[in-house]
Amino acid sequence: MKKAVCLISGGLDSCVTAHIAKDNNYKIYALTFRYGQRHKKELKCAKEIARILDSKDHIIFDLNLSQFGGSSLVNENIKIEENKLENIGKKIPSTYVPARNTIFLSIALAYAEVVDADAIFIGVTSTDYSGYPDCRPEFIESFQKTANLATKRAIEGKKVEINTPLIFKSKSKIIKKGVELGVPFEKTWSCYRGEQKACGKCDSCKLRLKGFEKAGYKDPLDYK
Amino acid sequence: MKKAVCLISGGLDSCVTAHIAKDNNYKIYALTFRYGQRHKKELKCAKEIARILDSKDHIIFDLNLSQFGGSSLVNENIKIEENKLENIGKKIPSTYVPARNTIFLSIALAYAEVVDADAIFIGVTSTDYSGYPDCRPEFIESFQKTANLATKRAIEGKKVEINTPLIFKSKSKIIKKGVELGVPFEKTWSCYRGEQKACGKCDSCKLRLKGFEKAGYKDPLDYK
């Protein structure tokens, strides 16, 4: 059976992505980062999702990115902005975490090498949320080339394929795909604020709600 | 004044590299990883070197790579091999840590973005120690391209240059350069074993001793 390291944040996109990996007959090795994010609620969701996917293993990797600061997602002194839906993605938001996906993919690559995995699955999307530089297809293609040179496994001719099945999908298409695969959306968490109920106001909530609306489904989460 | 993130491990190569950055008029932001390595003695050396270089800041970044295992450097159950000098570099040694330089450079990139640094200095060498895939020039070149796509800073046209001044230098040339720059070799640590005295037998010790011999200097460290 093929093996895949799946980055599972506890959010909607990574949950759908991991279900796609499972649907493609990969044995899942789940990887979640505890990187100082405000929305720690995601971590609980990630554990539950990894369990549902019958993951072979689930590594929660500690990574204190808040010691650098530089992002509202890891620094409580920077305000999380609330953009109008039509403005989301027009500029890089304060929630951008410097080099986050480069770091996440690098660590996934190490994990993939150790468990001899053929693939990494990451739920980046460039369509609805083009504000993040490290969610763009050109970034992923470049990282793939770097990965092909970086490891012992690659030198031995066994590449690790970086899969981004959602990269060109809109949020509503992602949700439709999730429904098709039986994704438990009630176990996913998107709100940047990580309070008892989702705020419904941050960029992430707005995109999620709009996605459900366009897909024609009701988001099972409770909102304020 | 230009700013550079310098990866300082406490070893000889990274110490010479950081001195080269200093000599090129960079303000130093030191970055050291505590990644589960056996040779923790390096960390003490790194702190001292960062202090000597008058670093603006020194971040010790915790990164538990031992939870993956896969290397004798982070897993005490895997034996550190002792190769003959002429065989070092012929195959990838057990001390190879999966994707280590990809991970280190990614985190350096995040740090560089936050402090608005123009450069990263890393002491990789491909000459004496060609066994590590992520010390090769083609890996560094590829990572540079990925870095140019990865960050907000890069999108704004401000690239972070990855400098590897030692990449084509032999150990003896590195030592000569270090002598020229007044590098305090007595503060550096190379032995993989990290005991009271350097073992003199692991690949790292052998290369260091041979380098000093060829350069015509005496290594100030105590050996068993």
C-alpha cells in the first residue's frame, strides 16, 4: 500500500485533502503543527480527523514560530483584520506567517523520508485565497524540485511527490468534493480566532460561509 | 547596515561562515537549532560564538527531529560509524538527518523575513563531505529559487540571498580562511559524540584533524 504524509491542520481544506489521499488508497501518516497559532482549537479537530482517517501514525510537531513574531496568527499584539469578501486575497493579510508552507513542507519531507512515503498531501489553494505567496502553484513546483534534490531517498531515485489536489479549486468546489467523500465538516475548524463559536467575521470564516452557500450546503458549525 | 541571518551550529564551518558575514559588514542575527542532536556541547559553543560576533540577536530554535528518528545523530540506538578517511563521503553516512538543511533554511527564511534581512549565511561544504545530499550546490541553488517565491518580502521584490561561502572549499582552506579572520577555533566543536573530549575517531573529527594538518596549524581542541 502506498504511503502518504498528510498535513492535517484541523481546517476544512486539509481535511478534504487527506480524504482525497485516503480515497486514492494511500495509508495516511498524519502531521500537525503546533506552531503558536491562536486557533489552538484546530489541534483538537486535527486529532479527531486523523483518527477518523485511520492514520497509521499522527505526529504533532512543536514549532515555536511565535518567537519570530511577524504574523497576527502567532502574535496576539497584531490585530486580525476583517476584510470585505471582495477584498480578500487582494493583498497579503496580517495572518500570513513568514515562510510557513516552506517550513511545513520541509518537515513533511523529513517525515516522508523516515517512513518511506511516496507522497505528501497539502491542502493549499490559490483560487479563493491568492494572498499567500506560498500557496501559489509556482511555489509548490519549485519546492518539488528542491525536494527532489534534498534527500537520501531522492538520490536513490525515489522521489516524494507533493500533491496539492485543491490548488485550483474554489472553496465551493472543495466543499462539494468533501461532501462526495463523506468529509465530517463538523469536525473541522476554520475561524482564526479559535473561540467557543466561530466568529463569522474573519477572512477565513467569510470564505468558508460563502463556500457552503455557493455549494448549496449548510455549514454544520455554530457561529456567533 | 546590511543584515544577515547566520546559522551557527557551534561547529567549525558555521563559525568561519559567520565570521565571513561579519567581515562583509553584515549585522549578524544568529540562529541555532536544538534539534535533538547528540552533540549538545555544540550549543554552548554556538552561544559563545554568537556573543563574540556581537550578534544583534541569537535565537535558539527547538526542533524535535528525534521524534522522526532516522539518523544516528538524533537517535542513540543507531551507531555512529567510523569510516576510514578515504571512504568518508563515498556513501551517505548514518549521521545524515533527513531533510535537515531544507528545514534549517526554511526556518532561517522565516527569521530573515521577520527581521528584514538581506541574506542568510550557511556553512555547507560539498568538497570534503559530499555524502550529504543537502550540502550540494544544486540543492542550494534550487532552494534559492524556492525562497524567491516563498515569502511576502520576495513578492515585494526584496530577495533573501543564500550565501554558502564555503561550498567549494576544502577543510584545510576553510581553516586557513578562519585563521585569516581570527576565528576562535577553541570555541568550536565538531565531534559527533559530544563527550568531554573530542573522540578523534568519528568522520567529523577525522576531517577536522586532517584539515588542520593540511593547513599547517594545530587544532587547539583536546582529543582523547
